[in-house]
Amino acid sequence: MLHRCLLVHLICVAATATAACSEAQVSSAGSKPGANSREAPGGGPSPGRGAGGAPGGTGTGVILPDPSKTPVTPDAAPVQCAAETHKAEIAPLDLMLLLDSSGSMVGAAGMRSKWQTAQVALSSFVSDPKSAGLNVGLQFFPPFTTCTTDADCLSGASDQGFLCSRRQVCAGVAGSSPTAQRCGPPTIVMIGQPFPPCPGGTTCQPLGVCTGNGQPCINAGQPCPMGGGMCEVPPKSCVVGGGGSNCEDARYDTPAVPIEELPMAQGALTRTLAQKVPIGGTPLGPAVRGVLGHLRARLMADPSRKAALVVTSDGLPEGCQRNDIPAIAADIGAAFGGSPSVPTYVIGVFSADEIGMARAQLDTLARSGGTSQAFVLTAADDLNMRLLDALNQIRGAVLACEYRIPAMPAGKLEFGKVNVRHIGPAGPENIPYVETMARCDPARGGWYYDVPPAAGTPSRVIVCPATCARFNAEKSAQVELVFGCATQRID
């Protein structure tokens, strides 16, 4: 399951001379508010006091009982409200994977190339049952474009040498290793050079994809082993050239694989990963701007959702306008600081001699995206496991930290009377409200709204990084949103 049980307690109080939120009522929700708690803006009187400091008090966030049906006398015990318990879901997450498909990805990473490692790690990530329920899309830079003729690959006069081709490999018999030598007509070049001829005893055959699991295959039209479905030859794609259209933001605002919920999206994601050919430069800036624009448009259409971008690259940006680290960091920072906010995670894959130069620059991108630092990995034999581990850490970070505020009747919810309660091994604890992400306490953590109540209508509760780390570490813990008592703030 993507989410832990999130209980939303809707607490109402009687319009009597009793506390607005009695000790008994608070205890039933988890714990009594701390003595040093303070009231959030717009929250009304502090717990247990009415206007002017008198007990009682009401507000639009409470439901008043009918006195004729619930008689109360001054000597009566405090009236317990009729609590409603709702199971709420963590905010739906759109995760966009932006993968470097430049020619340098064919470089070695242990026994595989960096490209093959990325294919395996990403395929494992989207097929992992723990990813079920994630909404995942995929985009490449340079982009992935299917085609019929070479003309389909040309979108402007600046394009140079784009060709429409199908990936082929040298193989002796159908079913041979799909990682064998690549091949193609002499007119098609790979990284500036024609393909070498196939070794004796082999021929150039189209590389297919197993429809059931997305694994590469050669025996086109035949069953794949181990229930992998049929071996299907994918359509041709624009795979060669250094076209200027790669520098257009608009080339990236439509994903190669549209965002869709897992596991339904798994087949399309793994098939497309298997079809793409790494070639060309590193137009990271245009790709980031195009993809972030796509994610923000989805969030504007449905503010209850959340989104995150994961960039995986083995090289620093090159070519194109506004394709340097400061410009890209500014674009990433604007997306993170905007409303709705989109964080960016960065994974770098480098050789040992590249990592020193690259780490600081990729950390700059990650900090701009609100994610502290990049995952910088060295290309080696265990790269696949470390890349998969980085993706799993990202999944945990983005999933456990935001909760959707449930729909409530108009006038029933006061944003100054909301509390986040954590129930862990040590017992219940109220998480303090900190107003904004900038005020998150590095030790105590806290929580804030996705939109400040003074500026708009919040749709999500977001917990700070320190609090999120605790939630991730305590898998059996519960989190509650308690409505009706003045918000407790951090001192």
C-alpha cells in the first residue's frame, strides 16, 4: 500500500459552558494539547477558552447539538462530541522520470553500459509492488519520437541529419543475446561513425520487445521465455542526428510515456525504455522546462495532487540556449517555490574521474529543487543496485510527507483549528505547525499547508523533512489530522 492508515477525526463540541475542546475529547484523539502551545492565525481562542477568556466559545468549525435532544445542565459532565472517523489517502503523486539518453550513456558501468543499467533499474522500480499506486510518466533528453520516414524527424531548418530508423543488433539465430553488437545500414552513423559490419556467422536483425515484461528480444513474432508475452518489433524512431529542435522546450512537454498509475503503466514504461536508443547531446535545460511545465499544468487542473521530477543523467548540460547550471537551477527553483510547488530530485551517474567536477553542480540543481543534495553515483558493477536504492529513497521521501485534506461541508473547516497528531512507539504527540517550509525546525520538524490560508484554500498538509524522516522510520506509526481544536504551533 502506498499510504499508512491516516485517520481524520472530525471533533465537534456542545454549545454549553464546557471547554471548546475538553480534556476528555483531546485524550480520545490522542493526547492533551501542550501547555506552551500557541494559536495559529485565524484559529480563534486557545483550547478550552472562549471569547474574552471565558470557557466555552463556538466557531464555524464546530457542529452544535440540538439542545432539545441533548439536555445539558450547569452541573452536568462535559458533553462528548459525536466524532466521525474517516480514512483519508495520501495526496496522489505524479512522478515524472526524466532520463538522459545522450550518446555518452553507452559508456561502460561495470559489466553493463550506463544506459543498460538505467533501463534495468527503472524497470525494476516501476515493477516493484511498493510502487503500486504511483502515477509515473517518462521523458528522455534528447526526446523520443516515433516516425515512418526521415521527414518525420525534421521539425525545423536547424535540424541536422535526423534519420528514422529501427534498432538492430548482430545475432546468429533468433533469440540470441539482445545485448550483442549494434548494427545498421552504412548510411546510418552511430556517434559520428558508420556501424561496423556484423561478425561472421551473424546477421543484422531488428531488436524487439517482449509485450509482457518489456524485456528486449530478437525472435520477432514468437513467444518470449518465462511468460514474457510475444516478441514485438517496435515502430521506427528518430535515433540519429544533432537536430536543433532538441533545444525547443515544446519538444519535452508531451511525455514519451504519459503519466499513468502503476501497475497499469508498467508495460508502456518498460517497452519504451527498451526501444529508446542513446544518441546525441545533453539538452537538460529545455527538457527540464518542458517537463516542469507539463507537471505544473496537471497540478493547476487538480490542486489536490502533488508532483515531483526525477532527473537521471551521466553528463553536464551542453549545447542549446539557457542550458547551463545557473539557468537550469533558476528554472527548477521557480517550480519548487511556485504554487503549486514541484520538487526536483537529481541522480548523477559518473565515472570516478568525473564525479568531483559534477557533484557540486548537480547538488546546486537538487538544492534549487528543495531536495538538499543529489544522489551522485559512480559507474561500477553495483551501479544497478545503488541506482534502484536512490529511486526507492525518493519514493519514500515524496510519499510519506503530504496528506490530502478531506472534503468537508462549507463552513465546517477552520484552518486555524487543525492539528497533526503522530502516534508512534512512544505514544501520541502533536506535531507543531510552522506556517511555511522555510520555518521547518531541523530537529523538531513540523508541518505547514501547501497554500497559506491567508493566500488561498489549502488542499494538503505537508510535514517537514525531519518529521517526514521520522514517519518513514516508524512504519507502524499512525498519523491523524484532528479538526476542531486551535492549532498548536512551534515555539
